Amino acid sequence: MLQRRSYTHYFYEATVGAGLPIISTLRGLLETGDKILQIEGIFSGTLSYIFNNFVGARAFSDVVAEAKQAGYTEPDPRDDLSGTDVARKVIILARESGLKLELSDIPVQSLVPEPLRATASAEEFMQQLPKFDEELSKERNDAEAVGEVLRYVGVVDAINARGRVELRRYKKDHPFAQLSGSDNIIAFTTLRYKDQPLIVRGPGAGAQVTAGGIFSDLLRLASYLGAPS
């Protein structure tokens, strides 16, 4: 409303999915009269990488250490494992869909063990994390025993005006189970795409793709400013 009154333009495509066309796809659906039912996605490149590689007999702490070494995590991996970043992206998509939600309204399943949430340093956290591998290994093994995988997802439930962030299990033929590297994937379930969700998938992090998302916004802004009033 304020944006329209002041004739300003505010774009933020790269806030979700870096250079992937997430916001523009959602806006396109809404502007053409579609109704959002659910948005479900793997929004964190870090957690995508971790769970794509958390297979077989590998320990969760080993995969986290590998991701940190490769530069996928924040300097303190708890910033990724807490799920807060995913919750922020859920809020952005929820509000874009017309829902009035705050960050405090989103239940978040943190992957940081309770005793390690107040640990002094990232180094100490990494040293202590192996002590808590057993629980997630059991979840992974239980899932694999029935042909499923674990994925860390954010969900916008537009029907019930709710959002959540949690670890979910998916059959191995599900699109979310077929990711590689640090890819993001987002499924839009709408009235128009009810039986077969509209899926956007691709790199969700990295300087080049993020710059592409920002540049796309700049081009759109230039187009708007140059158009007749």
C-alpha cells in the first residue's frame, strides 16, 4: 500500500532461492488469478547439501564438518542448523501469498541439540556434535529401511494460514529426494497446479546465481522507471 502511494518500487527476488525465479513465479500465479494452497520447499543450500550426503553409514557430524570445510555453512554451523534462515524464507513467501504471519508464528524444528545451543564457540560445537549423532542416524536408518530419505523443508500452508519448518521423509521417487549438491527446490500447489505441483529447482546459493537474481530486479526496476506514468 505504502509502495503504491509513494510510487516507489521494491524488489527482493534474491531473498528466496538466490537467482531462482521464486518470488516472480509466485507473483505470476497470484496476478493471473490462481489461488495458493501450499508452498513446500528445500530453501537452504547448506541443509540441502547436508541431507543429500547424509546417507549410508555416514555420521551427521561428519557431513556437517564436510559442509563447513567446503564453505557451504556459515562460520558457525548452528546458524544454518537452527532453521531460522528457512523460517525467514517461509515468512517471505507466506506474506507474498497474502498471509499475515510473524516469525514467532512459525514452529521450527532445530537440528542443533539442546545442550549445544549455548555452547561458547563454533569450534566447541563441532567438537561436541558427534556425541549427538545417534538420534539422527536412527531417523535416517528408519527412513532408508522403507525406501525414504530425510529432507529439511519449509512449508507455507495457505489453506490453514500457517507455516512450519521441519525434517520430513520422502519416497525416493519424489522430486525432493532427487536433489544433488546444494540445489534448492520449491513446489507450488495451487488450484491450477493441484494434481501436479509447479516445481522450480536449481542452485540456491552462489555468487553468480545470486547476482543474477539481483540484476533481474535491477532490469525490472529500470523498465518500470522508464515506462509512461
